[in-house]
Amino acid sequence: MKNITFYGRFEADILAGRKTITLREASDADFAAGDQVRVSRYEDDVFFCNIEIIAITPVQFAVLNDQHAIQENMTLAELKQVISEIYPGLNELFMIEFRLL
Ligand SMILES: CC(=O)Nc1cc[nH]c(=O)n1
């Protein structure tokens, strides 16, 4: 089974179904719709759930909008700040939509 990591600060939102997408650089988006993926925390690799990938869609940082922010359980300003910190200067992102298993 493939694995994906999330920062620990996102764990509660994922488990509660409040965060249903993740925005990743290309090297971190090697998934396909239907993949079942093991999810662990980036900081300590502790497993916390499995997810199913619903879709992978290219998206540019420049066109991130309120719908993306809602799916991340953030404001758009928060989302842009977070993504800028994780991927400084990167415009070409991939939106990975997922559901909890
Ligand atoms: C570990 C890691 O890169 N986590 C990320 C990155 C972007 N979005 C997200 O939800 N989690």
C-alpha cells in the first residue's frame, strides 16, 4: 500500500472529515483515483488512518480559491500562507481529493 504523510497539525481535521484535499508538488502526488493509501504523521511517521484517493487535478497556486480553502478547512489567506511556507515559489501544484476509509 502507498503511503502519504501529513503534518501532525492536520491530523484532527482529516480524522473529522474537515480536510478533504491536499495540495502537493508533483513528486508528492504519485497517486491515482481509487488508490487506498496509508496515512501517517510527517514528524514521527505514526499511522493515523487510511484514505481512498478520489481524484488528482493540477492546480496553480495563482488560481487557488475559496473552494480549495473550504476543502482544507482554512481561509484562503491561511491556505496561501501554508502552501507558500511548504512549497516556496511553486506555482504548479496537484490537488489530491480523498475520503476517509
Ligand atoms: C508533509 C507534507 O508535506 N504535508 C502537507 C503538504 C501540503 N498539504 C498538506 O495538507 N500536507
